[in-house]
Amino acid sequence: MRSAGQSVIVGIGHTEQGELPGRGAPEIAASAFAEALADAGLRKSDVDGLIACRSTFGDAGDVEMGALLGLSPAYSATLDYGSCNFSIHLAAMAIQAGLASTVALTYGTNARTGQADFARTIGGAARMTEPYGYQHIAGPAALAFARHQHLYGTTEEQLAHIAVNQREYAALNPLAVFRTPLSVEDYLASPYLVEPLRRHDLTMISDGGVALIMTSGARARDLARPPVVLAGAAQTTALREHADPDHLLRPWLAQVAERVYAAAGAGPDDIDLLYAQDPTSVWVLQMLEWFGFCKVGEGGPFLADGHTRLGGSIPVNTNGGQLSEAYMWGWLHVVELVRQLRGQAGARQVRGAERALYCSTMEFKKGAASIFEVAR
């Protein structure tokens, strides 16, 4: 999907992350919405679209959020599956179709204090894969990395750089849950959770909320804050799952990459920042390769050479990602990239950053990507 400046982000908001006892998911999302609205310099009456993202644990959809926020917008919808990308694409389509001019996107969860059970089978073929250890995302991610090791000789020490680098970013981020320094030696000394993956390779469960305000490029010209432009978007599916070749490595991500670069008129060399949704570190490794930042099979050495660190050729997840900042289905990745493109990221600011790529997946079933640019 080509946006060409038709859809832009003008407001970002979030709550504290970690544990928010005594607060329900809708209430948490509402707090983030208020922050995003204030950031955009808009009033509630300016919002005529609402998209609520609901996790697998039944958080509030658009009907509940509309009632709580006091909104009866012209357009509303609920997405029942993860990552902010899908919500962004839906909002952009609504704006470009004329269904709404200014859309609020909300997500809130109390999964941590609510003790949500993530230790269960995932995917459409859950009953068939459960005997093989497909508990949580850890099982298939461990197998995916083992496959990468077998094919390309990738080492655990090389994989460690993902968690270590993101912890370095998190130490500069006051919002991050995990800020204690982490070294490669610390990583390798920790026990396996699901061999060959360790605890540092997997996200924590968090409470928290995030909201975005999107509007048209024309509407944004009337606002004080410079917009962040959605330059291109793409999606694909892999609904056949295990029937696809090398299913664990998710080669269909290359299709998302090809489409999003074509939509934005850009390529890997034009990207200043990469935000890869990271319920596991393995997903970052895969996205570095399939989105063309290094050759397939060369992600391990690429990481060990420091390319993804601050000052590297492609800084990755400068907020600390889901491995160290918080588990928000990638929503905080977008908050961070907006801050970076606005030049508001403080000590972790990447100088001269003008274009960012956000890529995400829904397990092994769907992939999506968005390229954002500084308004010109």
C-alpha cells in the first residue's frame, strides 16, 4: 500500500510499564489515549475513528473502548491479533477510503497482574504440534534457531548480541522494565529455558497501554507538531503454516520486504532505524536477513560485528524492544520510532534519522511492515 503522505502519525501516548495493579485493560488503554490526544494537540471531538487492538486474553474492543472514552465515531473496528502494524494499516485504509479523518488506535493489557497464561500451545495446528514441545512461542523459536544453526553455523554467542544490544538501549530508556546491564558472558552463563534459547531471548509479560493518533496529511498541516509520515505498508500471510517449505525460518517475510520497499520507493540502504517485533530474539535475526540488512545466513556475524548497536549501520529496537522495555505487541516500537524521527529520543537518539522500518508478525501466520519518514 502506497501512502505518499496520505496517512500520518500525529500523536503518541503510553502508560508506565511493568505492573499496574488494580487497573483493568480498558482503563489502562484509556490513559494512553488521553496522553496521545494531548500529544497531538487535539480534542476528543476531533476523533472520528477508533481501532482497538484486543489481545488473546479478551481485552476491550472498540465497543467497550468507545463507551469508556465517550466516543461515537463514524468508523470503528477491533483487531483480535497482535502487533501494532495491522492496526496502523487498517487506520490508513480507513483514512484513505474517507471513512474517517482522524483515527485513535488503542491497546491496553493487564496480562501481568492478571496472571495471563502464555504457557500453552500456539498456532492453528496446536493439537498436532503439542507433543513436539510447541509450548508458548519458546518451542518453535528454539527449533527455528536450531535450524539456523544447522544451516549456517550461527552460534549462541552471536545470538546473544540481540539481547545484549537491546539491554544497552534499555539502560538509556526510563520507561524500560529491564535496565540492569547485560553482557555476552552474563547471557552465556544463564541456564537454558528451551535449549538453545535462554530467558534473555524471550519477552517478559507486562501491564501497560499505548495509543496512537493518525490523521490525513492534509489535516496534519493544521497541527503544531510535525507529523511522521507512513510512506509505505505491506502484508502477507502464511496460513498453510507447516505445509510451507522451511516453515520455521519464515521465508515468506521476504515477500513483505519486497512489497514494503516497493510501496515506499526505498530499500534497505535507505533505512536509518529498524524496529523488529521481538517476542523472541530469533525473530530479530530472521528479520535482519529477510529484510535485506545482511545476506540470509549471515545474521550471526552481522550482529557480532556491532551493526545493530547505537552508532552501527542499522540500529535495531532502540527502545530496548520487547526483550527489555516491555511486552506491548510492538506498539512501543512505534512510539519509539516516532520519537526518533522527531528527534526526541534523548541519549539514545540516532543522529540524522529520517526513515524507519517497523516489521512484525503474527506468530507463523501473518507478516506486516511499515516504513515511516520525517515529513518533508
